[in-house]
Amino acid sequence: MKHLLSMTDLSHEEIIELLDMAADMKEKRLKGKVTDLLKNKSMGMIFEKSSTRTRVSFEVAMSDLGGHALYLNTRDMQLGRGETVADTAAVLSRYLYCIVARVYSHDTVKELAEHSAVPVVNALSDLEHPCQILADLLTIREYKNRLQGLKYAWIGDGNNVCNSAILGCALVGMEISVACPAGYEPDEDIVEQARKLGGKVTITQDPAEAAKDADILYTDVWISMGDEDEREKRLKELMPYQINSELVDLAMQDVIVMHCLPAHRGEEISADVMDGPHSVVFDQAENRLHAQKALLLKLMC
């Protein structure tokens, strides 16, 4: 594995290996054990979009592993003044051991990877968010002790995280049911790709159908960065897709509720569910750190 641009850059075996490594990294950190396998190595993080969890988790991951992370805001780089992505990748890969990119267009991470001599990690694009799904799979396995055969229900906007979730479920043997209004469906090519991988993918406009007997209920914000002008329209069309106690009651008794954050209580998720006994959102957020440690070790060692 040279780059992680999409979940499909990973095989089933590689995902399990990364989850095992992440669990080991988590245990070591809890015990205060220091691992400096990335000592004297530097990673650059190109950010076109603001971030809390992605930036902090990657920076702390590199620090914990003995390495150094550089935050590269595009407003402060020549990239923001017209230097090409290709030239940026060629130069940065002479300095760094890895490039992490959180960008608007998936084409940007593809171009970075094409012209980089070091691994490139998609830390979010408009098409996918594979780093989030690795952390999610780690969390699901912690709570369910397995992945294969579970039912995962995505409720709401079929966005970039949803696209990666569809592929991730197909790769590990989970069934996924996506409930979204017309016009908010996940990427058609991604759905087809997942089905070719053997994944069971259902797209429905009925949130109750998706939630019935689900082991995992998952949602994300309805108004993502760049969608602010459509706020009122989106709220009106997506409000029937809120994860609330009624949907939780349709799922399995031990259902876990997930959200990749930031959350807007009263919009995509009700406050009582977000802060209730089924919610694992903060364990999920923590696991970004451990999953990304495993990923960086896999790519940089």
C-alpha cells in the first residue's frame, strides 16, 4: 500500500491488520508505553478545510510515534498563489515522509499522489473520508467483537463519509442500508463498486426500513462546509431523517449510535440520543488517533 486515497486502496486483510495495530497502539498508550518508530520523520498536512479531530489526531499521532507534523494551511503556501498541485507534491516529497491532505476536491489528492514520491493520505475530500471509517471500524469491533454479518444503517445525507462507509462495509462483510431523501443519495459509482466487491448495499428513502434491526446507527451533519447557502432547504428535506429515540427503538437492543462530529443536536441527531447510553461518538473520536497511528506506521515504516 503506497497511498490511502480511498477505502478500496485497502484489502480486507490490510483493514484487519490496521485495526489490530490500532488496538495495540491504544493499549500501549493507555499503559504509558512509548513507541518512537517514526523518530526523525516528518509529515506534512495540507489543509484547505478547517478541522478539529483530523488535525489534532494526526499531529498527536506523529508526536506519540516520535515524529514531527507540519500544518500547511493553503493560504500560507505558494499553492494558494497559483503553484500547481504537481509541483507542490514534487517539492514536499523531497522533504517529507508522508503527505496528509484535507481538501475540497478528490482530484487534488489524486494529483498529489500521482506526483508524490512519498505516501499521500486522503484526510477528507468531497468523495471520501477513509481515515474516519478506519476509526469507525475499530470502534464497532470494540463494541461488537466482530464486523462480519452486522447491519449498519446510515441515516441522512449520503455524503463523502457515507461513500467510504459503503466501501468499508463491503470490504469487511457488513450489510449497509442508507436512508436518504431523493437528491441526497451516495455516489452511484461507489455503490456499484461496493456491490462488485460483494457488499450488500440498500438505498432507501425510508429511515425506519434502514434502522430496523440495525446493529449500528450512523449519521453526519446535514450542512457540510460549502453547503451553508442551502441550510434552510437541507434542514427541511432532511428533518425526517433525524436519528432520535423512535429510530433507536427500531434497531437492535444493543445498537450503537455513531456520529463523526461535529454534531448539531436537534438537527441530524436528537440530544437525548447523542448523549444517551447507546452513543459511542466520543470513543469513536478518540479512535481516530489510534487508527491513524497504525496507518502512519504502515505507510512510513
